[in-house]
Amino acid sequence: MRFYFCFKNTFFIWFFISLFLVSCESRNKSNKTAINSSNNLALDSTEMIIEQQPIGIAANQLNQYFPLLKDKNFAVVANQTSMVYYTHKYAVRESATGTKTDTIHLVDLLKLRFAKQIKTVFAPEHGFRGKADAGEYVKNGVDSKTNLPIISLYGNNKKPKPNQLKDIDVVLFDIQDVGVRFYTYISTLHYVMEACAEANIPVIVLDRPNPNAHYVDGPMLELEHKSFVGMHPVPLVYGMTIGEYAQMINGENWLKNNIKCDLTVIPLLNYTHQSPYVLPIKPSPNLPNAKSINLYPSLAFFEGTNVSCGRGTEMQFQIYGSPFLDNKYNSFVFTPMPNFGAKHPKHNGVACFGKDLRNHNNLNALNLDWLIEAYVATADNSIFFNPFFTKLAGTKKLQLQIEQKYTFREIRKDWLRDLDAFKKVRNKYLIYE
């Protein structure tokens, strides 16, 4: 399977875009960019050929959503994953050309095509360019590349305010999700839909694959434990794309006062829930690769304990350990230190003993064996859990079961009825097999 990465040729992209902007300004014309019948972009005299990958992401389907933005003032909810993939020709030598594969950020592309209509960028946790720590306060500001105002939807302003949506006709949402309830982008989606429903503003969701869509598992959230890391009565791993999830938010009346959002989902092409998909861009600073994303649903429970899951290393969510685990049975050692994405990691500068899971087989279900083993191996069990654990689990019952020495098999058996009931609800909103 072919995937395209955004780590190369960025200088060429911005050189090319700069030439285009200068050309437009010198001719005193706006909106020079046009869509042709093949879903490509003509930028001045050069054509960007929008790449149709084996799985067609919605952001690449310009002819599906550009018409919905025509003559509209709009805002975009986006982060560093909101990329469009394209190819273009370049000169190799006289009378000879080659082809390059590249990326352009959705907001940068929309700024070229709809310069006067794109008004605001809303940024989720980790910020617009994805550089903030988990839970770090993200300030409002101005994007240096586009001069567009950036409004943070994290911290005290998780839901767009009415004045922030003033004169906005439509909101475009394009963020890569990883399919886990406590990953906060689905909470951001909820609040965007709710604010737009209250203001009678349509929302367009550009769908992206869910790398953890191949299974449904975990404890169901109980509404008394609702928080920004779990807003809806769904299991920990829900097996839906973000577009399907948006339909469920609407259909199950989860928005305040049972209001409905005017929702359009631009679907994926050539996709099923079993389609393997390696994310070409890190969805957040501490999910650096496919292995971390696969292990994340199982290892992130450690965030609610005294065990580190690798923040402050280059192996985030692929290892775990703590100073309190017996090094006789936990021979892997690491020392968390401040780094990009973890300015103040748990057990900063202290040796942690645990396990290295980088070579573990990919999971097709949740695994709590590591969590239970770590609890049993901690000499003083009373210091193992912290209050955040219940928010992550969405229920108090899981902690009690672990403290009462339940096996993982016994714990999972307790989930089955809820999982079966959820799958019946989930089926109503699925777009893909």
C-alpha cells in the first residue's frame, strides 16, 4: 500500500506558492485557483494533480466539498494532520520534466482558493500545528503562514462562542482521529457541532480512516463520569471513523437540548473498517508511529496511575514502567526526560522499570494484562491509582475490579452485554463495511 509523507519538499511547496501569490498580486486578480473536471487544481500555469491514494481521504476530494464553500464565509477546524496530497511536474533539465509527490495543508490550500472567504481556524488540543503537550494551555493567535486568526478550542474555550462564529456561514472539520474515547478530538467535534447547531450553521466533516477501526472493545462510559476525555456512552474503542461518529452524535441526540446539527460528511473512497492504514503524520506529539497508535488504547490507562507509558522518551505508548515496579520481573529500564511533547514527564529523571512492547504483535482487542500485572507488582497498591483513572475508564467499576483481583477475562466478560448493545446503535451510523 502506498502512502505519502509530508516531511520532504516543503521548501519547494512554499516557493511555488509564493510565486503564485506574487503573480496574483501583480495582476491584481483574486481567486486565480480553479478546479477542473478531474478534481485537480490549476495554480497559475502549473497544475497540482490531487493524489488519489488506495484509500481516498475526503480532503483530497475537492470536487465534493469546494462547491459547498462557494460564496460562503467559513471557518476550519484543523491541526497538523489536515493535509491534502498531490503531485506536480517540475523541470529536470531543458525540455525534460519529472513528477513530485507532496502535501499542502488544507488551510493553506483553502487560503489560495478562497482567500476572502476563509475567516478563522479553530485549533484542538495540541494546537493548529500540533506542537503543544497533552493538556497544555494553547493560546489564541495568528497563523504566521496565512495570517488567519487561530482560536483555541482547548482549555477554557472548548466550545466556539457565538461571537467567534459571527458572520460564518459554514464550518469545515478535518482532524485525524485514532478511534479511542479519551482521545479528545471527538469531544472537540461534539462542541463544534453543538455550537453550530445553536447558531444554525452547517458543519462539513471531511472523513479520515480510523487506524483502530478494526475492533470494538472496552468498558462503556457511565454518564456520571462524563468529562472532556469521555463525553458519550460508548466503549473505549468504538470502531468508527470520525465522520460516522459525527452522525452518531447527531442521531443519538447527544447535543445539548437534543438539538440537531446540519451535518454533511464527505466520505472516504475504497475504505472498510478492516482496511489497514498507517497514518502518514503523527496525530499528536506522543503518538509517533503505528505501533504507539495500536497500543494506545491499552497503555493509556497508565496515565491514571503512577506508571509511565513512555512520555519523555522516544518510545511513547510502546513501553511502560515506574520506579515502584520490581526490577527482577521488569527488566527494561528507561529514564523519562523533558522533550518535545512532554515538558514535565512523569518520573522526570528517575529510572523506571517495566516492559518494552515495541516488538509486540499488533492488537485486535483491548489488553489489560499489563495494567493488572503492574498493579500486582507495585508493593504499595494504595499509591497505584490516581483520580484521573476513573475519567479514562469512564467507570469506577474497573478500578474496583482490579483492586479485587479480578482477572482480565473476568473483567471483559462484564463488558459483553454493553458491547453488544452498542454495536446495534453503531450499525445505524456506519458508512463503511
